[in-house]
Amino acid sequence: MANNNPLIIAIDDSELMLTQLQLLVANQTPCKFMGYNSGNKALQSNLLSKAALILLDINMPEIDGVEMLRNFAELNIKAPIALLSGEKDIFIKNTAALAELHGLTIISSVEKPLSATKLRELYNLLSASKTNESNSGTQLIYGKEEIQEGLLREEFCAYFQPKVATGTGAIIGAEVLARWHHNKDGTVLPSQFIAVMEEHDLIHLLSYNLLKQTLSLLEHNHDVIGHLQFSINLSVKELEDIKLPEKLKSICDTHHIPTSQITLELTESHLLENIKRALDVLLRLKLKGFKLSIDDFGTGYSSIKQLNELPFDELKIDRCFVDGCAAQSNKRVIISSTCEMAHQLGLEVVAEGVEKADDLVVVQSYEVEYVQGYYYYPPCTPSKFLEAVLQSASQQSQSSK
């Protein structure tokens, strides 16, 4: 990795957490990473002053996070700090207030474990800060008005990444992904518009749009794909709408497609921020017949707590843990423990980001039910998806003879 890439330092007494953070940073950002399992080791290094971001666990032995903040102030650390904790929200807020009194910059307060989604948010904050400091070029992020115009022109399209049965290789469904066919810039990826949509309460329009396109495809090609399951991503922000279950069911009813064919995927990040409202909406989505999947799953206490309290049917293992797992034992540890817990809770498991045969063998060994990834299929247009389903069915038919 290039020497000028930003450095993220994590200080946490859990080796498992440091391993997870190392993998997330490597797969979600272009940053370098250094982890320390004690405050003393971090203070003895000469890297704190060079960090672009410091991830700090509050509750640690020897030197805890509160003491570390005092040491940071004495060292005149300028890097933004994200506080990591399994403590109550009020404790995190009080700690953040103390840090600010020390003259430190708190960029975020995060309940452990740090998810891929939250890490991307932190990295985007860093990138935005760098952009404000210099005029160096970055990936184009579209504004609210242009996105609204794109929605009106119906430029946002559903792409489909097949989901495959691990044992047979047969297509059993697909995840629906958004692509923006911009009238000037060509195909635009979600990283360039999703965050803005969430910020300006436009994300529900995209979700409804993708669901309608998926149901229309099902309705007109029922003989080819009528037996498949389709996954639609929902933003946790959409769970604030108490009428969401009725709205989504109404869309399914209009297209004469049973809700049981639709799985709603939610990323783990932020689910517990309003657990009462989220549980209300999720339970009623289940009553309407939808299946629920938790994406971007972490490894800590809060993640397990969510699985116990929220009615999920499926758990997805993020690609950053799957890609290269055959060669990296730390990734296999995370996959193994996640699969064991999920299966004990009666959840089906999907491994994302399977690109190599060796990695496929690993997830098969942990009895992962389904996989997604370029080893089988990339995201594709509706027509290409229909072709893939027909080809898969033909291959399955021939192999069974």
C-alpha cells in the first residue's frame, strides 16, 4: 500500500475486534491500519501523531479509554477520534464531552462492534474533511436536486446478483442492486448517491422503485423466475415509517406477487438506535409475510443482542471476511463463529464476495447455505439475469440425468 495512504489506528483490548477492524479497513478503505491491544503499546509507539483516524475502545484494562483521552491531550493529538464502546449511550456521550473539553476532535461515538457500513461513513467523513482542506479530485457525489431529477426521469435501474445454493450451484434467488443510468455520466454506482438519498429522505423512493421493477420482472417472466427469492435492501432510516409494512405489501399485491418471495435486507449499523420502533415495523413486516435478512453482521455483543431481539430469517457474512478466507486463518475464525451462532439461532447463512474456488470450499465446510459473488455471477441487467437463470436450470437438469 502506498506510503501516502491515511493511517487508521485502533486501540482495543480484544484481539478478535482488532482482527475484524483490520479486515474491514483493508477491504472498505485504501487506508493503512495499525492495531494495539493496550493503551500502553499505543502510547509507546511513534505513530499516534501520524494517524488520520483513531478508533478508541473506552473500556480497557490497565489504561482505559478515559485515561487515554487525557494522554492524547497531553500529546496534542490532532487526529479525529471515534469512540468504541459496549457501554450505555449516555456514558459514551459523557466521554465524548470530556474529550472535547480536552480539546480533542470526536468524529463519532460508535457502539461496538464497528460495522463495514459505519466504517465507510467514518472514511467518507475523513475524505470530506480532506476535500475541504485541499482541492484534490474525489469521486463525484451527486446532490439532492440532480438525484430527484434522475428519479423523475426513471433513470435508477434494478440490477440482479444471483444467489446460489452452496451445494449444487443452482440459482435460488438474487439480490437487487441499484444502478443509476445517468443521462450524461453513464452508469453511476450506489456509493455516489445512497448517502445523499438517506440524508434527504429520498431513499424510500429508491426502495419502492427497485421493488416495483423486481415485481414487474417476476410478473412478466413467472415461468422462468417465479420460483426464486428476491432480496431488496432497506435503509434502517426507512424503519422510521410506521406504515412501511402496509406500503410494501400494497406494492406486492398490485403486482400479484406473494410477499413471501421478497426478503428485506437491513444493515446492522444503527438498528439499535430506536429498537422499539424498529421491532414494531419488523414484526409487522414478518406478519405481512416478508422474510428478513441482517447484512453487514459484526462479531460483538450488540450484534448478538440484535439477533436475539429482532426477527431475522437470514444472516449475511460480509465479503471482507469471505474474500481470501482460504489463505487467512483469522477470517476463517470469524466465519466459523458466525455460522455456528447463526445456525444455533435457526438462521440461514449467505456468504457474500465469493470469488475463488478455495474460498468457496471454506464456506461450504461451515455449511453456509447460499453464496453470492463473481465466482458464479456478477450483478447484471434483467435480461442477463434471465439468461443466467435459464442456463443454470439447463445445467442442473443435465447433471441430474
